Amino acid sequence: MRLPILGIAAVLLAAGCSDQPRRFPLRDPVWVDDDLRPVSVPCYEHEDDDGKKETHCRPKEYVSPFAWDVAEKTLFRPLVQLFAADLGFEAKNVNSMDEVPDSSWFTNRIGVRPMTKEEVAKGSCPDEMLDPSLDPDGSWVIDQGKPNGANPGFRINIKGKGKFMLKADQAREGEKATGATAIASRLYHAAGWYAACDTPVYIDKKLLQLTPGLKFADNSGVERAFDDAKLSSILEGAQKRDGKYRMLASRWLSGRTIGPFKYEGTRSDDPNDVVPHEDRRDLRGARLIAAWLGHFDSREQNSMTTWHSVDKENKDISPGNTIHWYIDLGDCFGSHWEWESLNRRINKSYYFDPADIGLDFITLGIYERPWDRATVTPGAELFAYFPNDEFEPEGWKGGYPNPAFARMTTLDGHWAARIVTRFDDELIAAAVKVGDYTEPFHTEVLTKALIKRRNKIREHYFAKLSPIADLAVRGEELCGTDLAREAKTWPDTRFTYKATAWLGTMLDRTQAAGVRAAPGGEVCVKLPRVGQGGLPDEHPERYLVVDIENGIAEGPLRAHLYDLGSKGFKLVGIERPEDTDPTW
């Protein structure tokens, strides 16, 4: 395992003797993981469906069986974990600033810099957006049927623009899924995850051209002809506006697709994949993003890994690297199953939930559940029970257990909450607008619902751990932003700041530090000088720890610094503990 990526305190605080306080070493934090570096993997002989053999030097394609995955995650894995007494621990891919470095899984965006409405609305799409009105008839060539999934569709190949999967809404969902996919992909991308470019488009049938003899495999695995009759049935089932068919255009992912990623373990055929997936903060914290958006279908089948060869002409050879994507987000913002009882429980209970079943059995069904009180907003049936959901961030559940989600700790959730709160009302509205819902009321209802759920997320986590972030040394002061005060989570009168500094080799000298609170959530602490001339930079006598409390969060923001004399102070570590003792 590559130690530089392990910024967690258990590794970085190992300096000094065992009987001395833990200290962060004098070094810069890791902001970029090296799992994006090109690596070589063993070659193997691959035989395609037509019997043609080729040599591939990339990871093998992984096929994820849905039925087995449900059974394994719902029944078998929980039993194994129970007997293994696996209680979990803090995430491993966290740097010394309590953040996640950029990697093949996650890229810091809105969490480390402001984003404009235009950036959020653009998502991962290129500058030149797909515009059906500019393309001539027959220029969208259908070269592949959509092999599976709830929403019918097909793949097109447009000369000079690339490949896109076009998907239609199901009749009972209206415009929900196509809009939800576009909106959620923007929010996932801005938050930092890799998400596809998904955009609703309106097309005429004459724009499409069928490839002769085309076939596809349906959900049962039976191969059928994808002919004009099949195309017409898909289009007629789609939503319409001004005589045109509404479809979701999903840009084909770059690189070579090699199947979904798992939420546990590692890929044995990817030398870069060294941190168990269930112990990655970016995968654990994705639970909170899924909860915010109601992405109950957040399973491995709705993910994708791509191989990116250094040789752009051959996608199947080494060296190269993998990228991990979130795809198929149409389940967000409410469900429309045939069973009304399931629609009510979605995002609250698993499809098969032994705990909930057991409680119902013991109480004879008398105990009232949140889904028993669920109501639908008149005129916004499109989103089912999502707008009026009694949302509890830590009580959210997907369709069935997810190994990484199950191991999310308060620190992981707080990390994701810091990202979610960066989406102000205008940025959320900009993302929802991309859904291009015909009825303005639908856009309004969804925007308000996402704002309400965002507020509940930050209220929950910012009351537990310190919301002070973006720390930096400015001369003799340590300054940061209290995200809770900046977002007006609580009235300004609730915030009462104080700071305490611990000094010396044993951190046994304490003193109060002056705190200055400024508008916009800014908070600064006057740092005491502790450095002594002639001592090495990394000497324990140059070390100090500063706790900043805001009067609301249960724990402080704990900053670790070195006083380097004329070279100023060096911030080397951040913690968000629940205690006020930095000496152990």
C-alpha cells in the first residue's frame, strides 16, 4: 500500500516517542493520489461474441449479476460481517487536512473552490452541446439497442460528435427519469465524482437512421431484432413536446468500459487499486449524496469503470489507468413502482428489510412509520413522495445494503455534508433547470425539496462536528470559514467562538487565543509564538495545537501547526474530534 495517501491521524501522528503526544510531521498534505498514473497489466486472449480472438492487455471486463448481488448484500454478507465482528474503522484515503485527495474515484471541485451556475449546469459535458436542430435528417445512426434496464432506448453514432445512448421515460413516470438523470449527474459531477454527460433532447424520428440487421438482447437475455417496429414502439412510449420525442442523450464514456466497480474489496487486476472500496471516504460519503438526491438504486450495477490506454489508437493495451463513474441516475427524486407500499418505503427501508419486518411483527403493525405519513404534493405527482419525505440523513436506506455506505462514519458523513452545503440555492436551481421539465411547477417543487434536504443535512452534521473549513495561515493568524454561519444554518447569536492553544513538547501548556469573527462566516485566531531560535524546524518545541469552538458543534476544529520563526507558521493537520483533549 502506498503510504503517502494515508493522511489519517494514525499514520501521520506517529512522530516522536510513544510516551509523547501524537504529532503530524512537517510536510505538505497529499492532494493528488497516484492511482491515475499509467500502469501495465498482464495480457490475455479475449474471444468476442463472433469467435474472433484478440490479445488484451487491460483489466478484464466484470459482469455484475443483479440477482446474486441483491442476495449477497441482503443476506450472506451481513451474516459474514456479524460472525467476523467487523465493526469498521475510519476511512483510509484521507489526507492530513481531513479531506479526500483527487484520484480515479473523485476530483475536488465545489469542495475546494467556488463554482458558477454555468459550471454546475454544464457538468461533465463538452463545450459543444448536442443540438438535434442543427443536424440533418438521418445523421443519427442507430448502431446498438439498449441491452437492459428499466428505461427503453438505443445507441446512436453521430459523425464528428461521437456515440450517445438515447433513453426514453417510462409512461408511468412522465418526464421524471430523463430530467432526474440530467440533474443528478450535474450535482454528482460538481460535488467531485465522475458522472456522465446526460441531457434531455427533443427529436424527430426522421433524424434517426437504423443500421440494417441490428439486434439487441432484452432483460431476459433473449436476442431480438431492433427494427423499425421496435424503434417506433420506443418513440411512441416517450414523452412529447411540440410533436417531438423527449429522450435522454447520455454521452458514451471515454476509454474502454470494463464493467461496474464494486463497493467492497479491490480489483486484483488493477495495480492502482489498493484501498479496499468499503474503506474509501469518497465511496462511503457518496451515501450522503445518494440520500440527498434519493438515489435508492445506488448499487454496483449503476456504476462503470473505464480503462484509459496511453495509446489512443488502441483502447485494449497497457499502460493505462482506470476511472470510476456513476451512471443511470434516473431513480432519483421519487419512485413509481407498481406497488404503492414500496413507493412509500423507498429511501426509508430496504426492499427486504429484516429489521423493519421484525419490528412490524413484534408490534403487530401498530407502530407508525414515516412512510405511513407520506403524502404527495398535488400537481407534482411526478416526484411521488420525495418532496414531502420526512428526511433524516443518517436514516436513509437504498434499495438494499451497500458495503461502503454501511461503513460511513460521522467523519465521512461530515466530509460529504461540507460538500453538499456548498450548493447554495442558486446553484441547486441551476442544476434543476437542466432537467428541462415542461411544467415550471415541477422545477419549483424539486428545487425547494433539494434545498430543504440540504438544510437538514448540514443541521444534522454541523451540530455534531465542527463546520469550520478552508483553513489557512495568514501572517500571525489562522483563518477559516464557519460553513454553518456562512450558510445561516442557525441565527448569528447562536455562534460564540473561543480558541485554546496547547504548547510545548508535551502539549502541557495551555493558553486562550484571541478569536475574530468576521462577516461571511470568517473566523480568525491569533496564533501564539512558540518557536525558539536554533531548534530544528520539526522540533517538538515548535509544535502547537489550536482548538476553535463555535458554541454549537459538540467538538472543536483542531489545527496542528509548527512555529517556524521568521518563516512563519506551517499548518500541517486538521482534526474534527468530539473531545477537547489533544494530548492522546
